[in-house]
Amino acid sequence: MNPEVLQALEKGKVIYLTTFSRKGTSSTVPVWFLRHDDRLYFTTRRDSLKVKRIQHTPRVVVHVGRPEGPGFTGRAEIVEDPQMAELILKTYPRRYHLFWLFMGPGIKKRLKAGESVVVKITPDPI
């Protein structure tokens, strides 16, 4: 990732994730994230449109902080990694404070029940 993106990731709380349908139609949504080992991770419901799109077309575009912010292209994949799920659950409360009070219990419950998954985004090489 280029230095502008890395700097934005250090400060940013949200990424704008663009996924693509089989026909190439795009959809962009804001997502909370965790950066770990030069990859980004987030959780989402297993039955979400994001997951369906990623399973068919792993190519994604990520912009940091705002839809037109610094960005990169990459590959997304669903990972079955309980340790990463635990890291997310430990990190999100500190990172997203008040929002976590309202949304955290639901995220935690869905991850534990297998209703949500962890998604890993690996940036394309520059």
C-alpha cells in the first residue's frame, strides 16, 4: 500500500468497501475494520450481499475514511479464523467506543453463533 493509504488507515475508523456482482455491477458500503499484518479484517453477516459478492468475485476496491478517500484494490475472502474473530472482538470496543455499546452485543452474539463471518482483504501488490 502506498504511504497515503497507510497514513489514512492509521487515522481512519471506516473503509468504504466496493464489491462486484458476477455481471460487474458495483456496490459500496461503509465498514468498520481492523488492520493486522498489512491486511484488513471485518465482520459481517454470513448471509449478507457482501459475502455473496465476495464468494463469486473476490476483487474489491477499498477507500479509507470517505468514498473518494485514498484507496487500493485487493482480494477479499471469508476466513474461518476464531483467533481473528477474538482479536476483532477485543479491538472494536476500544476503537469504536459508543457505537460498540449499541452494536457490540449483536456482533459478538452473531460471531459466536456462526451467523457472522470474518472477511480478510489482502491488498494487491503495488
